[in-house]
Amino acid sequence: MTNPAFGDDIPVYVISVAAELSGLHPQTLRQYDRMGLVRPGRAPGRGRRYSLRDIQMLREVQRLSQEEGINLAGIKRILELQREVAELRDHIFHLHNELDAARSAVSRRTSGEEEHGGELLPVRRTRVTIFNTSPPPEQER
């Protein structure tokens, strides 16, 4: 189903096509957008444009609702937690790679100095900036 010309995150499908592909009514897609369950892109005229990933998400929302009996508020929370877990896994992956690189650098720098007592050498500090592109969590009342 993936078109190689478009990535999974490119918003190309109008609401009627997205509704047909997901098996949902267009009004349901609008409701899910208002609730923040799915965040479609917007065309210049402000019309919704859904990506393949959005359509997959719509199917998952429908499955959780119909097969698991979870209400929409619960589904929203599940999706938020899944997004957060994915972000944390990505962060851990990058930190792990940075740690491996630092260990390798220290090992290379100290390998020739073991006969001098293996003194510790300073390790250059690296800053990592993570840009959070997801909207801030809603404040609980």
C-alpha cells in the first residue's frame, strides 16, 4: 500500500479517501481530529490531508474501540503513552550511541598511556538538543 514516491508521513489523502481507506465515516475522522487522536496535515485551503500513518492510526483507534471496548479518552491516553515511549526509546538509543563513542574515544586515548600508569584523560562533553515536535500535554484540571 506504500507508494515509494510518498513516505508514510506525507499528508496526501483528502478526508473522503482517508475515510474509505480506514473504513470510517468522514464525520468520525473530524471528531477524532477535534479530540487530538489523529492530527492530519492541512492543505493551503485548510482542508485536512491524511498520511498513510494517519490512516493506520485511524484503524488502530477503531480496533481499540471496537475489539477492546476502550473509550476514546482511554484510547487518547494510550496513544499519548505510546508516542512518549517511542520518543524515550529514541532518546535512549542516541544516548547509548553517544556513550559508546565516548568509551571508544577514551579507550583510544588511553591505550598508548598504560605504561605511564593509565592516568585519566578529560573527555570532551557533548550537548544533545532534542526538539519536541509534539504538542505539550494537556493540563489536568
